[in-house]
Amino acid sequence: GAGVSQSPSNKVTEKGKDVELRCDPISGHTALYWYRQSLGQGLEFLIYFQGNSAPDKSGLPSDRFSAERTGGSVSTLTIQRTQQEDSAVYLCASSQARGTEAFFGQGTRLTVV
Amino acid sequence: AQTVTQSQPEMSVQEAETVTLSCTYDTSESNYYLFWYKQPPSRQMILVIRQEAYKQQNATENRFSVNFQKAAKSFSLKISDSQLGDTAMYFCAFMKLHSNSGYALNFGKGTSLLVTP
């Protein structure tokens, strides 16, 4: 596609439910990032995928968070048993190679009520 | 983890004036990349400018330029002839060049820039 696509753009869920957020990176980009941005805050690193290497999961805040990237392309971020503090914008980015520009999606705004 | 610090949470500048946003970082690496990203109210992150640490020459993109001081670990962004469309959050980001465990972009907390008429 022309850019990084994220879906849904907005998601409202009840506390305790599981949610899945999807990211379609730019075709051919080997690196994929997930970030969390709370209201008025900076970007908090969650997880990074690079090609076929093991992902860097060092930013995942708890074991309720997980992510996978199938076939080196689409990625899904899953949050289990959502809590109100999970409410944030979740941003996905992809890049062609190390050191090159990371292109961001529009994000998914998650609201846990 | 690398630390990126943006010490100015908010700044304001008049249209056509020049403004400088500061960024410092902490790393023991010698090779890395630095970036400035812009996030307007639309939420879309847009790359403004990129600097390779091994290059001494400061990067420039039209009205945007950086002052890269490697020894001081400082990477400030200068916006000349500010325009109303420059109003946005600006994030400084750091990326290691070589690593055995991931190359995540590490972001600062951002500076909110308001350009006034």
C-alpha cells in the first residue's frame, strides 16, 4: 500500500475484554515498530520486529500485551484483560532498513471504559 | 536504553520568526542516527530531518536545520521563517546503528510548538 495502515482507527472496549490492533506496514519494509502514546505524552516503545529475527519485546509493559508479525508483513498487537490505564493511541511504524526513515500509521485510539 | 531529553514542553513563536527546539541524549554508542519528527493535530507523525552521527555537517531541509554537537550529545532543531502550519508537537528521536538486540527508535517527550500570527 501507499502508507502504513492501522485498524481500527478508534476502539472503545469494556474493562477486562481483549482487543486486537492491526498494522499493515509498507510493502517491503523489514522493520516494524509499535508505540503507545498517552494523552499529551511522548511515544513509549512497545515492541520491534526486524526481518526474521526475534522481536525486541523489552518495551511491553506487562504480560497482558503481546504482538506477532505473520509472514514478515502484517502485525497484530493484542491486549488481554484491558485496563483503563491501557487507554492511549497505539502507533505503528515501518522502515526499509536500519537508520532510514520510519513511516507511521495514523494510529488506533483505544478507550477502555 | 538510550535516553532522549527535550527540556522545553511548550514553546511559542510568531510567524516569520526563528525558533530553536532543544534535544539532548545519552548514549555510549559512537554510531547512531538522530531524527526530528513532527506530529500535527491530525496525529500523523512526519519526519522533519535526519542526521547520521558520523557526519559532521549539520543536516538541512529547507527552513529546518539542526545543530548537532556530538561531544555534547546535543541535537537542536532550528525552524526559520516559522509558518502557521509548523504548529505541532515535535519529537526528537535516537536510533542505534549497530546492536545485537533491536534498533528501536527512542523518543523524547516532545515539545509543543505554537506559531502565532
